[in-house]
Amino acid sequence: MDTIRRQVEDLQERKASARLGGGVEKIQNQHERGFLTARERIEKLADSDTFMELGMLNTSDVSGTENKSYGDGLVAGVCKVNGRPAVVQAGDKTVFAATEGNVHIRKSRMVHDFAIRNGLPMFFLHEGGGLRMPDGMGSDGISDKLFPPEMLTHHRKVPTMTAILGDSFGGPTWMAVSSDFVTQLHGTCMAIAGPRMLELANGQKIPPEELGGVDVHNKNTGQIDQDGVTEEECIDQLKEYFDYMPQNADERPKMRGTSDDPYRRVEEVLDILPQQRNRVYDMKKIIGVLVDDGKIFEVQPKFGKGLITAFAHLNGHTVGIIANQPNQFAGAPGPQECQKATEFICLCDSYHIPLVFLHDTPGFRISSDAEKAKMPTKIMVWNQALALSTVPKISVVIRKSIGAAYGNMSGPGMGGDLVVAWPTAEINFTGPEVGVNVVFGRELARAENPKEMRQELLKHWSFDSSPYKAAAKHLIDDVIEPADTRKFLCQSLEYLLTSKREKGERLLSTWPTGI
């Protein structure tokens, strides 16, 4: 009996040491730098007393490091998040700076496989310096530590959510850019390699935030979806996003209870839409009026600002909303907006989330810079994603929908289930001003009163652009009262989310992330 007790006490001591990771001093250093530890982050994410750690007694397989390498730089296990089971991995900065050694990599792969096998969503609370030296050195060291195959063939089988909560290079970056949703803490860097490696490689000296900080990814790369000033804020964003996701690709997102009348008239939209068609407004205000309880969760709000991508609920159903934003570039999509739309369509199609399109765009934002950014390719990739998506798609033309952009916003012939317009809609190959200038340019130059002639031509052009011609030929499904838009959307979902359509074919689940 004494022997058994000693063995139990030995286990308790080992686990007590394991909970300290790299030790008390390393934990204090992490706190002094203003950061939480891996286990503290998991406590913020997981429901109280639900975390079950896997691999707690792991250590590095490098001889002599056993007592200072518990977990081998990675804390992982299963827990509940908002009452739902999930897998979580968190880089442990107190152990070899959360770099990836042999045991670290093996544990990460096995936990990933566990999540896929059991249909469990995955959370990653990451920071770390990438592959550990000397574990990855030499032809034998690097040959089995290249890009993790489970990351490359994940195919969105379960939702993946990452928070970059400290400087992250190598593995944590690969995981983030492969995830469905990424948030990043202000003051951190996410890049392929750190500033020191960059300087050694090519002599460039760049501060971490200029290399891969929040502003870089918000303004240039689109590799993050949101950002937070505190770790708690970032973790809360993961939880909120998770509320819109299904448990795995075999399920639809759960219905959310609401007392908001699905057939409620939304007279307020008439006060939001300006009387003058060339005046800007905030499309988010219209979205807020249409959706359940006025609640939306925006994805990439600081990237590609001419387009809104957001999750919301309509009569309890999770929907993805793609909407032009007139107060940014007049709602004209450029290269970033195209990238943003494509990624969002792929995401929604992979997790059985219906799409709602709200149009108000003068056409694509064309320029020399846009051409250099492969604008034609980006437009067509967006169209390809739209064509392959099999979730229900509902399209509402609110004001302008001009040229090819009319198609990319799921206009007629682009696979949308229902396309309707407000009576304020203008649909045409070009906008009135451009059209009149191109078609009647010579006549206007010779006219005695070109201003008066232009106004008459604009009136005629505006009539041609009204939605009634398209409605008369059944090229669109209806012209609806703006105040009935919420009812139309909710009612449409009642008829579209049939047993045949409630789960899509997921044709876009194998598309690369960050396309």
C-alpha cells in the first residue's frame, strides 16, 4: 500500500511540475512582458472545469532537458467552449520559446487527428518561433518536419479558429493562414520568419510590427479577420465567431433563439438610404435593421473596406452576408474586395451557411494598380467560387448594380436562387454619367446647351436602368418594397432550406484557404 501511495504521490509531483511548464521564473517573465501563459489562455477560452489535457507529461526527447521541457512547448487537450466540445492547442512560451520539437510536432498531429476523427472544432492560441534547432537541422532532421500533411488536407472538415497572441513565426503562422478565422493581438508579429532571421538572411532591418503586425495584415495581406487590444478580447472574438459555426462539416449551424418577428416591416431603411442617388451611406446600418436583434459579426472589417462580409441570423438561421459598402470607394470592389468575397464564399459553402447579397455598387474599381494586382483574375476567381457554391443564395439590389459587378454579387444567371430589387435599383452595363459620356459624347460637344441636354439624357438613361424592365421579362424574380426586405429574406429561407438544400455539396471545401 505504501508503494502505491508513493507512486501516486510521484505522479502528483510530476503533474504539478508539468503545470509550471518551463518553471516559475519563465512564467514570471511572460507576465512581466504583459502576456498570459498557455494554460491561462486556455482558462479564458474553456468553460470552467472542462479542460482535459492530453500529453501533460510530454517532454523534449533531447537528453538532459526532461525537467525543463514539460509539454515540449505545447499545451493541448479537449474542453467545452460555450457548452460545445472542442479541441484546443496553445503554444507554451515558457518552454523553448514555444518552438516545435519532435514531441511537440507529434502531439499536435495526434490531437489534430483526434479532432477530425470525432468531428470536434479546433482552437489554436498561438505564439512561437517555428521549428526548433537543433531538432530540425540536417537532412534527417528536416525531412520529416516539413509542412504538416494534416494541415494541407484538412478540407474544412471541422471549423478552425486561431488567435495570434504573441510573436509567431513558422508553424503558428502556417496554422493561422490555414484557419477559417484568425484574430491577432496588437503589438505582435505574424510572419514566415522573425526580424533577426530576416536580417541575417538579406540584411533587412525591419521592426516586428512592420514585418507582420496587425496593420500590415489589415491593410495589405488580409491574413487576419479581426484584431484585439487585449488577449481577452481576441479570445472573446474566437468564441463569438464559433457561435455562428456548426460543430463539423456534417452539420448545419444551430438555430439561435430570438423573439425578433421574422416578418417585421423595416420602414427605417427608407431613412437610411439617401434621397440623392450619389450620396453615400453606411450599409451596415441597413444590415443591422434587417437581421435578428440587430446583431452582426463582421469578418475582415479593416481589409477590402468597399465590401462587407459578415455573419448574422435571420429567423434564427445563420447567414453569411456579402454587401457593397457605399461609404468606401462608393462600394466599388477592388482586388482586396475580390479576395475577401472569394474567401467568404468558400467558408460559407463549406459549412452550409446560406448567402445573402446586398447590392449597391457602381462597378469594379479599375485602375493601373488594380491591373497590376491581377484584377481580371480576381474577378473571375470570385465568379468561379460563386458558380461552384451550392448553399442557398439570395440577392437584393438596393441601389446601383452596374456592369460585371452585378454578376459577381450573384446577379441573374450566376446561380442565385432568388434575385429581387428595390424600386430604387439602377441596373445597367454602365452608370448613367459614364454611359451618357461614352454614347452621346459627340452630340453633347456640339449641343447649344450641353448641360440641359445631359440632364434630359440622364433622365432617359435612368428610366432604362430601372428594375422594371428586368422584372417584366422575368430576368429578376420581383421588385419588393424596401420595408418588406426582412420578411422576404426570412420567408425565402423557409422555402430554400429544405431537406435537399439544408446541406450543400461542399464543392469549395477543398479550395485553398486565403485564395
